[in-house]
Amino acid sequence: MHPLQQLDFSTRVAKRAQYEAFEFSLSPGGVTVRNGSHANPGEHEYLVRVEDGIPAACACPADEQYEGACKHRVAVAIRRPLLDAVGEADGSQSIAADGGRVTSPTEEKPDTGPLQDGRTARDEEGCSECIDDFPCWECVRTGRKELPE
């Protein structure tokens, strides 16, 4: 099950988790999330504690004050490589700067060429990282899916 499916959050929080300029760094017990969208990002830096691969808590005021997960927890949940890296004991997991997944050439599925409407067979397969109407960054970046309204 995708970590995002285990969190309760609003559409507003989901959108902010995707478009705000977050910076991530691995920390003991989780991920430090810095919001580069603020004029003073150093004052908007919080530790998201990760338990069993799920962003369980955040040190930000919103996570304590409001129902559901805060934008920092959702931002970590939608970036699976971060969660994978937290679980790696040796820290050898590669993380792409855009939150995407770093793959080796053997992991890439071959593109079988265009279909009649210009899409590829890979487009037809769907994406295991997308959750219902919540597209992953790679699908948004490549134009395969759009962010929900």
C-alpha cells in the first residue's frame, strides 16, 4: 500500500505538498523538511518522523493543531525515494533532486513505440506511483497526467 493511502489530508494540503518549494534532508528518525517558499526558510524547517515507512508525525504547529496530516508529512509521503532512504541502514539509496525515483538502466521498461494516437504502450500501463486522482511527479512532469482541480 502506498504511504499516501495511509494518511488523512485535505485537497488543499495535497496541492501545497506538491507545489511548495520544499527541500529535504535525511535526519535521525526521519526527514527534515525546509520550506523554501518562505522569505526566511530557516524559520520554516521541521522534522517529519517516519515510522514503518509512513510519515507519522511532524514538528510543525499545523500537524498538532489540525486534523489530518500536515503538508510536510504529505510532501514526504509523495516522494517515495525519501521514505526508502530513511529505511536504508547504510544510506546508499539514491534520491533525485526533484523527488523522483533514480533507476538503473535495467530497471527502465523499454518503450515499445507510439500507439496510433501518439501515446506509448508505457502510457497505457498506468503508473504504480499514482494514487487514484493524485498523480506522481514523474507523470505530471512528463505531461502524462495533470494535477487535480
